[in-house]
Amino acid sequence: MNITVYTQPDCPPCQVVKQFLTHHNISYKVIDISENLEARDYLVHELQSYSTPTVTVDEQVVKGFDLSKLQNLLGIEE
């Protein structure tokens, strides 16, 4: 399972998503769209997302702060 978190500085929901994944021992890649313009373009044009956090789980996209959708995709029960 490939998980990528698109984030940017001063994004409290981004921090919560990363803490959530870390808490559940799920490895993920972080891409800061403020530093990576190609990633920002990909986020907007390919993923059709205009906010952070945006999380990709393989081919699935979770736009914005949606922990319940993320839990469902990852099969996490709390």
C-alpha cells in the first residue's frame, strides 16, 4: 500500500493526519506542496484537490480532513 500525504506549513489538519498514521504504525510519504511546485500542480490538475491535507492511498484520494474515510480505506477500526 502506497500512502502519500500532500501537506504545507501551518496546516493543523495535516499534522493530525500525520499523527494518526504514525499512531497506527502506517508508513507514508510526505510531500510539501509549498516546496514542490510539480507536486502542487499534480495535486490540483491530476487529483483535482485544492486543499491540504490530501492523502492518496494507492489509487484512492482523500481530499481535505476526512479521518473516517481514511480509516475505512486503511481498514482501521477504533
